[in-house]
Amino acid sequence: MGLLSNRVERSEIRPGDHIYTWRAVYAYAHHGIYVGGSKVVHFTRKKEVESSDSSNSFSSLISFSEASSECPTFPDCGFQLSDSGVVLTCLDCFLGNGSLYCFEYGVPSAIFLAKLRGGTCTIAQSDPSEVVVRRAMHLLQNGFGNYDIFEKNCEDFALYCKTGLIPADEPGIGASGQASAAVGIPLAALMSSPFKMFAAGPLGMATVTAGMYCAGRYITDLGVRKDVTKVEVENLSSHLGFRRIEDAESVNSSPDKVKKTLLPMKRKRER
């Protein structure tokens, strides 16, 4: 257990683990659920809204940077329904050139507050691994709605798969710890400014700001919030108010593609 995050070896992870890897020199982390067999289910932007336009800056960076070229090991790597942002990839493609980290659940409050980065652990408890994998595979076939950097991102997806908990009120900040932390940094500085008269110089001001930042992270954690509710994955679409709309014509014209979704990944034969 590290102060910033929890780095692990590949041999240590098990099906149902919430894993992540840092991107853009530790600017943010991409999250997913390891489902076994060197496969990861994770959440990004839908294929149909992808664009080469980089004007969306930070949101575009996070959504589109997960796209990878053809996998040299698994022919089925990168499976993603056209109207869904949930994608199945191999562990190598998920990690890219990054290291592997495991998200921690059920951590004590003191440990949670000691972590300097949001999006690495939660006070909330995880459900059994078989339930977690079932949720992830169900969402691969049924979608998780529209990607949103603050309301519904890759970490929100993984947190739901692990706990079944969803914020009851929308729109707003989702369950993502790194999104809450990103909002909390400027908010902490703003909210701490009235107390600057009590701060003994820059050090005192920094202490007050850090304290408010930690408090903000704590009260927005999934394990502490009171505005979350447990929703079965089969009922999730009606709860969130979205539905996957199947393109009947495309389904009928390519039945093999649909059947392929139920097949496990197979390694390409080495020649």
C-alpha cells in the first residue's frame, strides 16, 4: 500500500479486481475491471462520437487516449458495441506503457485521508468478485450510458461494478475520486481564503487549504456519501434514464459479429 497509489504485479490481480494505470505523466488514471484471462472491461467514449478534433482539451484527452491500434496478441481485443462506451481489451493494451495499480476498497478513514491523490482507494466495501465480473460483462453487452468526465467516467464505471452504488441525484459529480479531487483543489483554495487572517503566513495558508482539500475528498467518497443507492445491474438503465438502442438492420446484416461477443479472447498463433 503506497502513499500515492497501490502498485501491484500482474500475478497478484484476480478476476473482479478494480485496476488502473496512470496516463500523461500521472496527470490522471484510467480505470477498469479485470475479468480474468488477461482481459479488462473498461469505459470510454462511444465510438459514434469519436472525433479527431482536439478542441475539447482535457475531456478529449481522457476519452480518446485509450484507443489503440490492432492488438498483436488477441484478435478480439478492443471489442466495443457501436453505441456503447464499454470496451473489452487485453491487459497489455489497457496498460499501454504504464504500470499496473490496484484500487483499494474498505480502507480505514485515516488511510484514506493519508492518500495524497484522489481515485486510488475508497472507504466503501467491495461486493464479491463473481458479482463484480457479472456486472462488468453485463454492461459490456448493454452499455453504461454516455461518458462524462465529471458525472460518469471510467472510475465511476469501475466503482459501480465493484459496489453496485450509484449517486441518486443527477446531474452532478459522480462517484469518481479523481474527479472530486480535481474540483476540490480550486474549491479548497477558494473556501480557505476567508481563513487567511488566521493563517500564520504562507505555511499556515497552505495547511488550511490542504485540510479543506482532504475534508472535501472525504465527504465526497462513495463510502461516506448519503446520496448513493444500490441498483442491480439489470435495472441500471431505467435508473439512469438511458437505453441502448439496437440497430436492427446492422444486427441482422452481421449476426456473426454479435455471436463473437460471447467468445473468449484467443491468442494468435505464433508462426
